[in-house]
Amino acid sequence: MKKAILVLEDGLTFEGISLGSEGETIGEIVFNTCMTGYQEVLSDPSYNGQIVTMTYPLIGNYGINSEDVESYKPHVEGFIVREACKTPSNFRAQKTLHEYLKENNIVAIEGVDTRAITEHIRNKGSMLGIISTETDNKEVLLSKISEYKKQKPALVKEVSTTKVYRIEGSGKKVAVLDFGIKQNILRELSKRGLDLYVFPYNSSLDQMMKINPEGFVFSNGPGDPTDLEEIFPTLKQIIELKKPILGICLGHQLLGLCLGLKTYKLKFGHHGGNHPVKDLISGKVYITSQNHNYAIEYKEYEKIKITHVNVNDKTVEGFAHLDLPIVSVQYHPEASPGPHDSKYIFDQFTKLLNGV
């Protein structure tokens, strides 16, 4: 078993055992509170640029299969677990967590106190970190983090599709802007019969209008929404068409910015499958799946109605436009991994498309 070391940018250090690929990786350290669903977490493009700490102590116990992935490959920069199961038990399991990480060149570490890491992030806020199997020289690793901070990774560009593709349906034609879309968003839209055309994140309005879409989806994705200012003019042009729009996660934040709302970075973000969200229209509370580090400011906005709030910290979880057919949520209604409480958002969008 090869030794591995985790160093956070404030100097906190953990020694453990190498898991997956050997080498070094740098990213923002976040924690995820899901007890299951590690395969969906690993393959969620919204985690591009981040090293994920799983708070549940045993990860990999049901192995890896080819059906539950949310993208064509895992997108996490690194993975941190307390214990990785070596002998998974599940009739669908095709390989171990270690094998999956290794074949996809994901550097990971096990045997560390993940709850201590989580507590540190909650107290100090999200920060960069590095996992290394190549050196245990703390000063060298901290200098690498300092160099990394000078860069500006193109997180969305790295995970967005590079060409248009179609998921054929018999219903309304929808243009989906891919900022790092999870496959279950497309599955849920497709289940409702929608004819989907998925476009690269920086597509022009002229390119999208070639299919004459009847609605638009702004997908989830990684990073700070203000890093994508170059596409704001196109998004504003889409809004001006007054056609139905569904915003999810990063797409929700981008939609908000283009409507004049403001965003800010959360202290340690929301990452997990147990976040309670209150629908202010129905009064119901739903348990939701979330993965984001940024949020929209909660205040009064002209022409915008806040529709959902996080029960834990009162952050904005959804809004609707008072004059335009727009519905937008911060969490992941596609629920992969679960819970499945919020799939009604896709029904709302479908009704908007059908003029209901």
C-alpha cells in the first residue's frame, strides 16, 4: 500500500493510503454528505475542479457499474474517503472503486479522518488542497497550491459538449445549453417526450435558432457563474425571445445574473442529498440533491419572485419571473443520486412549453 498525503492550503495535513491512480492533484476541497450515490458524485461534471470528501465512512461497498454514471467519465479532481471497500457486494457491480479511479486517472486518498476534514471546512470555509503520492514535503506541496491559485481553469469548457447532438422526442423542441449537464436531466426531459438538442455552452443564438426551439434549458455545471461573462449577451438574447426557460444549478445562477440578480460564494457550499428546501408556493418542504458553491442573493427583485428557500440557511433555491415563462432552481431536481422529491420541476417546465 503506497502512502499518500493530503495538504490543505492553510497547512492542515493528513497522511493516508493511495487510492486509484498515483500522482498529484490539486482542487478545491469540498465535502459531500450522501450515504450512497458515490458513483453519481464522481461522474457529476459540476465537480470539475474539486476534490470531494465523502463524509460517510465506507465508500465503494456496492462497487461500480456502467449504468449509474452521470457523464462519460468521472470529473472530480480527486477523492477522499475514510475507508474504500475492497470487496464490493452487488449483483450489478462490475469493478471496484479503486479500479474505476485508477483507469480514469483519478488520484485519491483513503484512511484519513474525513469528519475532521469536514469540520475544518465548515469552520474555515472551502479551500484548495493537494493529494500527492510523490512527496510528503509539505512546503513543496504548499508552493504548488500557490502556483495553482494563479491559474484560471476553464471549468465549463472542459466538461461541455463540443458538438450539437439530439435526443429525439415527439414533443416540443428544446435547446439545452450544456454547462456540464448530468445525464439524468436529459433522461427526465426525455421521459416527458421533449425533442432535445444539446448545444455547447458558448453556442450563438443563431446556431440554436436553426432548430427553431420552443424552449431552452440552462444546465448545471462547475465553477463561478461570473467567469462566464462572455456568454451573457447570448443568454440575454434568449431571455428576450420570451420562450420558456428552465434553469438548473449553474444555469439558475447564470439566468439570475442575466435578469439583474446578484450571486455570491457560500462559505462551504451545498453538496449532498439531504438538503431541505421549502417551496414557497405550495408550502411543502422537499429533500433535495445539491452541488454548488455559489448562490443568488436573497432580497427583493423587480419582476422576480423567490419560489424556493433552503430551510437550513435561508439561501435562494428557486425563482420565477412574473412576466416571462421562466422557472429556475438551484438544486438538482433530476435526483441522481436521489431523493426524487423535486422531479415536479420538469413537469412545470413541460406545462410552460405547452402553454398551460
